Amino acid sequence: MSMVGQLTYFLGLQVKQSAEGYFISQEKYAKNLIKKFELGSCKSPRTPISTSTKLSKDYAGQPVDSTLYRSLIGSLLYLIASQPNIMYCVGMCARYQSAPKESHLIAAKRILKYVKGTVQYGLWYSKESDICLVAFCDTDWAGNVDDRKSTFGGCFFVGKNLVYWLSKKYNSISLSTADAEYIAAGGYCTQLIWIKQMLLDYGPSQ
């Protein structure tokens, strides 16, 4: 509690505080996005992207307004701050901002339609949590249609609380699924060691 009261809103993030912990969401921001892109009357799909969707540069596709597309992608990227569940598909759509096609815009709008049904989602940070460090990661193999590069992603928890998440395309091409998994595991071990050191330097003594 500060002299001006509890923090409830900060840079588009809504913060709800209780004796048990903190809930961070972007419900108001998400609703404004849906209104801005005129998707309020659309039905919400159960997933942000279809498992059969394979985006590519789509050279033969119909070009769309690049300013509109970049605005949509930028807005969705900021929404990842409280909804990491859309991180992978937003990152995939973000690869085509230089020359967006209709297929890319359809995929990006599907994500926002999904958000319409999950505006109440957010991140819960419990006060009753230890500082046990746990990470989960996974990767595909040659998932990018254009350059055959793999994409890895995952998340890090300190106790019950999600503290870090990412989804990134490899800089090089993996020759096998084992190669892709090995690179992902190595990258995540590096992040784990860094977070562990941060906890040792600045965290509680446990």
C-alpha cells in the first residue's frame, strides 16, 4: 500500500490485489482491440490458430494493407504481456509484416477472435509460493515453410508463478528432431542458470 493507494492500472495492465496474491490482466485493452478492429460480432474459435495452418510468404496471395496488418500485430504483441498462450501464433504472424498477404491477415484476425473469448485471462501470482525454479520447453522440427528452420518455446516458473516465457525461431537449420531438441534444451539451460543466479543475488534466502 502506497500513499496513493493500491496499484490497479499500469500501462494497459490491470492489477487486482488480494491477501492471496496478484492477478494481472489486460481485459480492458483486449476489449478495445476487438472494438478497434471491428470483430465484436464475430464468434470466438476454441484455439488461436488451427493445427493445420502453415503460414508462408504466400507469393501468389492477395496483398493487404501493411499499415493495418502491422498495427494488428503490434497490438497483439503487447497483449502477450498477460496472455502468453497466444505467443507462438502471434510470433508466427509477425514474420510477415514486410509484405503481408490475405492469408496472414486472416490468421492474425483469428487470434484476436480467440482473444475475444479469453479477455478475462491473465497471470496469477500467489504469495504462498516457494522459489523452486522449473522450466518447460518444446520445439518443432523444420516448422517454417519458407526456410525450414525450427521454432522453440517454453516457460519458466518460480514456484507456482510464471516469470518468463518466449517463442523464437532458430537462427540455423536443424538436421534432425534430436538436433532441434538439443539446441532448445541448451538454450533453456542457459536461461535457467541466469535466472538462478538472479535469485541468488536478489531473491529471498531459501
